[in-house]
Amino acid sequence: MSMSYAGYLFFRFVVWVFSFIPFSVLYKISDGLAWLLYRIIKYRKNVVIGQINISFPDKEQSEIQRIVSASYSNLADIIVESIKGFSMDQSEFRRRYKFINPEISLAYTNSNTLSAIHIGAHYGNWEWGAISYPIWFPGSVLAFYKPLSNKFIEAYGRRMRGRLNIVLIPIGDTSKAFKDNGNNGTTYVFLSDQSTWSDKAHWVTFLGQDTACPPGADKYARQLSCPVFFTDIQRVKRGFYEVSQFLLSDGIIALEEGEITKRYMNKLEEIIITKPENWLWSHKRWKKKRIIN
């Protein structure tokens, strides 16, 4: 038996066990996992502390430590909730993960003649969104993602995330997906706060840092002349989220290349500054450095 398949079987076992665990117990597991990640494993601790320090140079160290500790609690909650999500039904998602103003996007896409691009971030529980989007946005919903290296877990995860009819598209197939679907009432979903090595990266000032941003959502929005929305995921309390949509571009007024990216990053910065602990700080955001000739 290969290590990949053994890992898959273990993962399936954990998913099965979690399906029986009530949320009250789930969050006790999360508390223990957060302590383990932060205090014992010290998962990317230097990355987390370093990035929070450079993003908030004026904060006292006591506040920095609070954010660091809370960010591990956020990460642990997302991990256990993501696993639990594989066994949640549609009614449970609808109760726990509410889009509070989907009508502002549906006003564009309900005609089936215009698509919309939604840009989210690794903030709050983005994983439940990868399953529940079709509950709130009828019609074709395509979400772009980076496939896992374990092919067995990847196939299982893709099948389970897609059970409510969201279509998951590997990031390498983005261009084909837009070519095949175009402006036909499709809702396209991006997570655009990843680092990028692209030579076509859009550069912005984000949390005080010169930041390279993926250009994809900006590029395809301008190609289709379609509206773009920022997706804000806020935790109301443990296990309950409200998701708001903010219009970044109506698709009518032509924008210069990089303007949608700038608007997206400005909105994300505003949200992170308000509640920094809910962003995924363990992700190495500033790997790429700008070369100025």
C-alpha cells in the first residue's frame, strides 16, 4: 500500500469520525489543536509572527502576541470545520453559512446573459464557501483552486466539495474555463490573496508592503466586461458565518489593468486591519520581491 493511499484512508477515517461529533465537542478538539500547533509543533510560527510584526509595526508586542495566538485558534477552527463540512447537508450549510446580500450579484447574473466574478480571500472559513456557493447562487458556479498533491484525497475532496453542484476548476485550467463559459450567467469564484511568481503580477502596497498579486481575476473581468464583487466572510460566532458582497467594478466603466486588483486588495486590507486574527497568516505572502530596473 502506498503512503498516498494510506494517507487517504486515514483522512477518510477522520472524516467519518467527525461526522458523529457535535459542534460543542468539535471546538474542544479545535482548542487542543490550536495549542498543539502554536505551542508544541510551532507550525510556521516564525512566519506568522514575522508577517504580523511587519504588517502592524505600531502595535504593542502584547497585542501582537494576542493576534498570533488568536490566528492559531482561527486556523484550528477552519481545519476542524473543513473536515466536518464533508458530512454536513445543505440545510446545515444554509443555517451556518449565510450570504446576507446575494441579490446584488444575482441582479447581474439572473438574466443568464452576464457573468460575475467573486473574489474572496483566505479569511474566515473559505472552505465552507467552496461547498455551499450554489445554495445562494443558482446556475453555473465555477471555483478555481490549487489541486492537492495526494491524488486520492484530491479526488475525494473534489467530489465531496462538488456535491451541491459547484464546479471546481484547477487553477491551470482557468483560461479554458473562461473560454468555454464566457458571459452566460456563470458565477466565477477566485481566492486572490495568494502569493504569485507570475511575471505579470500586479504590484500594490498592501499592509505596508510592496505586494505581488495574481492578475487573473482582473484580467478576465476586463475581457468579459462583467461585474466583480469582493466576498467578505465574517465569523459571527464559532461555527456561524455571514458572507457579504461588495461591488468592486460594475463591468460597464472600462478600468485600467490592475485597478480591480488594487480595489480588491484595498478592501481586503481594510477587513484585515479590523480583525487581523481571522486571516491565514501562516501563508508566506511576501515571497516575491519586485525588481526595479
